[in-house]
Amino acid sequence: MDKSSGVIQSVRLDDERDRLIILDQTVLPNKKIFLEIDNMKDVWDAIYHLKVRGAPAIGIAAAYGIYLGTRKTDASTYDELYEEFKKIKDYLASSRPTAVNLFWALNRMEKRFLLEKGKNVDEVKAALKEEAENIRAEDEKVNESIGKYALSLLKPDMGLLTHCNAGAIATSKYGTALAPIYLGQDQGYNFKVYADETRPLLQGARLTAWELNEAGIDVTLICDNMVSIVMKEGKVQAVLVGCDRVAANGDTANKIGTSGVAILAKHYGVPFYVCAPLSTVDLECKTGDDIEIELRPSEEITTKWYAESMAPKDVKTYNPAFDVTDHQFISAIITEDGIAYAPFTESLPKMFEASQS
Ligand code: MRU
């Protein structure tokens, strides 16, 4: 991929200073601030408050959080360190519930810990650092591959619609749903991208529109309630979204509002593509009903972004951060190992088997 496309690094370890560097996504696009974090509590806080967000980036940050947390313990034996490790893992796992990449990355860190049995504490800590680095580095390759597969479904000059932000800053690099857009730009595809603003936290307006704009991609910001009109007017030939968890039957949790976009896409005959690393596919969830949906504070709806409250004081609110798109509305799920089509109960396990052989 061209050096200018999708390369903003939102989570990385500054090796020399042993600090986690996180692009604070809560203040974009007005300020570009990189936080320097050296402890697991600040990692938890960065995840919970969405300073680092997007399923793959959350997983990467948590993996580094394990390293930062274990590094600070006084444990002097492997077993003592493992007791501390388990507490740190549980703590980081409590930061957000929906994106399975968080739990996937924490479990992978534990697997690595267990592989180091018999080593001394310093060796185990070094291994955990290496594993977190591996998770980050592999994510780059995964996204590039998702981008190539997704691009094979698109044609030059298409209008594309995306919801929330599944771009470079939601991952290690390139993004998932935005990866084919960056790749296409390098190859002269001339896409026209419509970015839903994504109420209530405006990831589409603040992050996707900013990210694509910075990369010189033709992006048009629309409010969430404008999806129907842009589709009706024939401006959109495909929808590309990322996701936080894919169940075994293909039901997919993604940012609140995604399922409505999928239903509209079906109505207007627009293909709806979900871009998902295999680390986001959770075969243990049989259907979307098994996916826990995060509920977030009411002020995100009532007061955030406004000089004064835009809702009656003390009005009841309901603020689910994600919704589940039923598999019947999904045209394909695009992973790093290929494109899965319905029935997903067959294609997704096959993809896992192939990836392990
Ligand atoms: O609450 P957020 O901003 O973390 O939600 C993010 C999304 O819904 C993304 O679409 C998803 O994590 C995919 S990121 C490649």
C-alpha cells in the first residue's frame, strides 16, 4: 500500500521510553494529541473513554496493557507473576464488553504466558512485550489482506458508504472497512465515500471524515438519517463496515445504527459488506443474541457536543453503543483469509480451518 494511505498509527509502543503511545481519538479532529501511557490503569481508562477505540485497536492496546501491568509487579517467580497476570487480565477485560478482539488479545497474551512456563520473571515479561508487538504487527498484514479481498468486490468510480470508523486509527494501520478504499486510491479507483456521522459519538464525522480527508480521498459527510436518500438517489453502490463481533451464524455487532443501514441497503439493492479480521469472529456466540451490547452514559446523547443541554433535564435515555445486523442483510463477510458468503454457519468455520492449516 502507498505510504500516504491509511498509515496513521494510533497505538504503538515507544520502545526506547517503554511507553504506550495512543492517539487520543476523543479530541479529533480539532486536536492531534498523542498520550504517553506507562501503566495499565491508564490503558483501561483510554479504552473505556474511547481515547483508543475500534475493535482491533482495543485488542492491541489491551495486549500492551498486559505488558505494562506485569512489568510493574514485584512478583519474583513465574507462579507469582501468573497470579498477578490473571488479575491484570480480568481488570483490562472489564473495560468494554462488545468487541471480542479485546478478549481475543487478552487470551492470546495468556497463551503466550503459559508457553513461557519455567522461564524467569524477566524472560516472561520480555515474551509478553514481544507478543503484544506481534499482535500489532500481524494486524497490519491482516488489514492489508482484507483490503485486497474487499477491493476485488468493488469497481472504479463507485460510491461507497461507511458507518462509524473502521479506518487506520481503529486498527494498527489501514483499517478494515477503509483498507480497500486506501488500496483503491493507490490504484486510481476514484471512489466517492459517504461517511455517516454516527450519533451519538460522531466517529463518522470526527474520525472517518477526518481520516479520509487527510488522505486526499473524496469523502462526503452525511447525517445518519440521510442514508436512505443517498441510496435512493443512486449515489451508493456498496456499503463497507467494520465490526466488533461476528457470531457463528453471521449476525454482526457493530456501531449503533449499522443494522438500519443494512436494512436500507437491502431495500435499495445495495450490497452490504462486513470487513472483519478472524479475531473478530466469535464462533462461541451462536447468534447475535449471545453478544453483549455495551450501554453507555446518557450525557453522550443529551449534553456532549452542546453548549447547553439538548434534552429535558433528567429525561430517560437509552444509549446502546452497538446493534446487531441480522445475517440475512449481509452480502459477504470479508476476512484476511477470503470472502465468506451465506450460509455463514458453514463458510466461517471453513475459513478458520483453512487459516489453521
Ligand atoms: O465504540 P467504538 O468507536 O469503539 O465502535 C467502533 C466500531 O463500531 C467499529 O466499526 C468497529 O470496532 C470496527 S473497527 C475496525
